[in-house]
Amino acid sequence: MGSAGFGDTNDEPAHHDLVLGEDLESATDFSLEAGPVARLLLNADDEVRADVRAAVMKALAPYAGPHGVRLRAATWIVRSRR
């Protein structure tokens, strides 16, 4: 940041839950319709889509609870002045 003309830089971690859906079905739909999985499935046949859907649902199942399917997410908030 300094070499780009920025100073007084500070950063802090930010942790929160990423809610993928209100239940396992909607979270799986979201995961298959957005992002990198959706792009990979663009030209996939029905059998491949069904296999991927089952695998994604199985992977998300441990994160399903009464308040939806939630994954822990983390990022850094970086602030600086020029």
C-alpha cells in the first residue's frame, strides 16, 4: 500500500456466517446456479448434473440447521489514507 501512495494503513479480520439458503434444498440450488459450479455445469448432461447435485447436497448437509445452511466466512477489512 505504501508504494502506491497510501499510508496510515490498518486491517482487521471480519468473521461472519454466509447463509446459502433457508434449507438444504435451497442451498444446493443456490450453489449449483451461481458461481464456479454453475459455470462448470453449463454443458453437462443430466446424469452429470444429478451426480454433482447429490455431491453438493452431501457436502452441505453438515452445515444445515434450524437457521438455514450456514458456512463460516472470513475476510480482511483494510483501511488506508492517501
